[in-house]
Amino acid sequence: MIKPIGHKLILKRLESVVKNNSYGHAYLFIGPKGVGKFLAAEYFANLLICKEKNAYGKCKDCQLISLDGHPDLFKIIEEDNIKIEKTRELKEFCSLKSFSGGSKVVLIKEADKLTSEATNSLLKSLEEPEGKVVFVLTASNINNIPKTIISRCQIIVFSLVPKTEIIDWLIEAKGFSKAEAEKIGQLAAGKPKIALNIAENEGLHEKKDVENFFNLFKNRNYLEKFAYLNKILEEERISYILDAYILYLRDLLILKTGCKEKIIHKESQDFLAEKSEISFKKIEKSIEIIKNLKETVSSGINSKLLAENLALFMEEG
């Protein structure tokens, strides 16, 4: 299990309430996707369950948690909607005695995926908790969580992590050079999950993503452009992909002005030089639309209209 990156004040607060035995029975962690809310929830659960109150220690509790096998920890992580069957399992879990004699913990990732039936079932568990159970819910948009759930939880807000903290983690924990760490830190855009994905997957095929994007400028088929852009909006790493587009477009803009020493992707100069026929207007406008796309994606607003606008703009001469 990986310790959360950044959020030092939040982690210190969670450690403090466990140490002082002053924690509540329900929490809602709110913040953008990829900032580490669920990692922090797992860290909190570990502190609550571990008899030594030492997350990621070597005791039996910590070892069971690291293997996702501790009987006092119940996680709900679903790709699609969270249905009532899961909250029924949760109720059964809550009714059981604690294995280790301390707190039991329920973690619900992306609680805004709860169906109305599941929400009502969860609400009953929150209103009438059985035994010493702590609920930790995470969500990206508080507006998608029913007020009845919100009112029963302590709210903890997670923000984007400073780039310097992500860079330091990449250098110290993952052994990246300063130059590599700075590049990944830029692409991560304050989201440790993106940095972690890049670090563990050798760049997540960044070059292929960018090549496909630049090929759209040549493609004269609007429907194919829109289909491609619409498809990437469904990707979990969408923020990373859009950032890569922006940085490569920025490099192309700089290269066209003759200041090649200032570009970020120096290893891609030849690739970018081949795209020099793309006009300044198209580059600047594309960057503007993609930045707007990023904002709509992070806010949970439907982004298809902006994707359509970008596809249409690429059609223009």
C-alpha cells in the first residue's frame, strides 16, 4: 500500500483524531479525481484498525490490511453504479463483532455512484450505526451527494497537491532524475495518481497519445475526429492526456518562433518540426479549447460539446 502523496495537514489531522480517540463515525472526502482521496481513506482505515496506530507497520493487522484481507475493513469499489446489494453486504458487515476488538471501517470509493436505493440503505446504516463502525466516503463532486448523506458526515476537502511535493516524491521514492521528475510533475497537474501512473507505466504511452492527436489535424473526416476525442474523454487518465496535448502544442508554438532551447520535450524536436505546417492560430485556439475541456472534465460537466468544437475547429483551413 502506498502512503498518500501530499495532504500533510489532512493526514496530521487524521492521525491526531485517532491518537486522541476523538474521531467521528462518518467522513466524506471531497476533491478532484486523482488527488489521493481514497489513498488517504485507506491510510485512515489502517490507523483506526491497527492496534499500534501505526499505518503500514509490520503487525498482523497491517499485514492483513495490505493484503485486502482484514475482516474489520469493508471496501466498496465499483466500476459502475453502486447497487443496493453492496449496501446490504455492508449492513451485514456492520452487524458482526470486530475481529481485532477495535474499530471496523467501511470505505466507499466514488460514493456519487450510489443508486437511490443504495443511498437509502446506506443512510439507515449512518443513522443507526451498529457497534464501533467508521464510514469513509470519497467523491469528486459534493453536488452529486444527497444532502441527507452530507449532513451525517464530517467533510474533509482535498485540493490539488503542489507540484514541488509531487516532484520531491518522484525523486525520493521512485528514483527519478530531477529533470524527469519536473516533467512528470508538470504533466500530473497537482494529481498524484497521474504521477504514480506515469512512474509505474513508463509514461503511459504519452508519445502515442500525442501522435494520434496531431494526426487529427490531417484527418479530413469530422466524425472520426469527434469519435476519437469523445473516446478519450472516457479515459481515467484524461487529465494527463489533455495536459500532454497542451505541453506539446506549447512546444510546437515555441519551436515555430525559433526558440527551440525553451521547449520541454527536447527529444521530440524532429517530431514537432514535422508539424510546423499547423498555423499559429490553430495551435493557440486548440490550447484554449483543451484548457476549457480540462475545466469541464474536472467539474463533472458534460464535455462532448467542447470536443465537438475542437473537432470542428480542426476542420477549418
